[in-house]
Amino acid sequence: MRSRIAVASAALITAVLLSACTSNPVAPPPDPAPTATSTGAAAGGRFPTCAEVTAAIGSLVGELEFNPATSEAQTAPEDYEQRVCVYTTADSATQLGVTIAAIPFQQAEIDSYATLPNAIADARTAQYGAVIQTLGPDDGADGILDSALYLFDTTYSITVQGLSTGDPISVSLPQLTVPAAIDAAFAVRGLLD
């Protein structure tokens, strides 16, 4: 049961970390646009475009710009539909990634994850039979999301994660608080209804 979430989480985190090491940053276009390979029909219909994700998460993007090349690079070939939207600084030293994946979980798995120390209580999970988790139980002790935040239900998995190769996340992405990331995850989940 837990191996599926561990594999999915590890794959998403690895993709984010590897892309941060690239020495060839790409200047972002003026407007967000969907990537070619990450488009596809989700279990309940169509996945939102990165432009729609950008509008949904609002101020969480801050001064970052949508980066289609980095988004494409972080879209790993998988057996499930996915959308990866990455926002970066011009030098790509600071990144914010939002990933939507059609990874099905059993409700019993979700209920089990909700009992773990890194689960976060939120009344909105009831609507989807979902669970919210951070990578570690103490993440966000300072209010800032220093690792990945996951929103899982029986149909979709949504991940929100910041990354900085320079300043700490609290400096480079001060708007990336745990509550703001949770709101963003639910806003993106709402696009899939």
C-alpha cells in the first residue's frame, strides 16, 4: 500500500531536484502555455492547462514565471496521465512546481495515510475522501513549506513543492506557507471536478 505512494512521491521529488541542477536555464515566455506531452484526458475529463493552474494558485506564484521547458523536462514518462507546471526565476535558482497525476489510490490507503504523523487535518478533505501530507511531520514548523505537500484521493494526486538552490525557501518563496500550499492544492483539485 505505502509503496505506491512512496514510489510516486520519490519520482516527483527526483524530477524536481534533478531539474534544479541544470546549468542551462531557459527564459520563460510571457504567458503560461500547456506543454505538449503532459496534456491528456484525466480520469474525470480533461486535465487543466498550466495557464488554468496558474490562475487557480494565484499569488502563490509570486514573481516567478511559468517555464515550459522545465515543466516539460520534469514530466517523466509514466503509465498515468499527468500535468507538470513549473514556475522559476530567470536563473532557475528558485522554482515552484505543481504536479497533477491520475494515480488511483484505494480509500483504505487514503484512510491509512490520514493517520500518519505527517498528515494535516483540513475539513475540505471530506469532499474528496482525501488526505493532505507533507514530506516530513515537522515540515512547516516555521510556517513555510520546506518540502513537498501532497493532496491524494482515489482519483488524483496533487503535489506542490518549492525548491531553491540559493536562499532558503523562507527567503526565496516567503509566500509558500503550508496553509497557502494547501489552498493551492485544493484550488487545483477543484479544476478537476
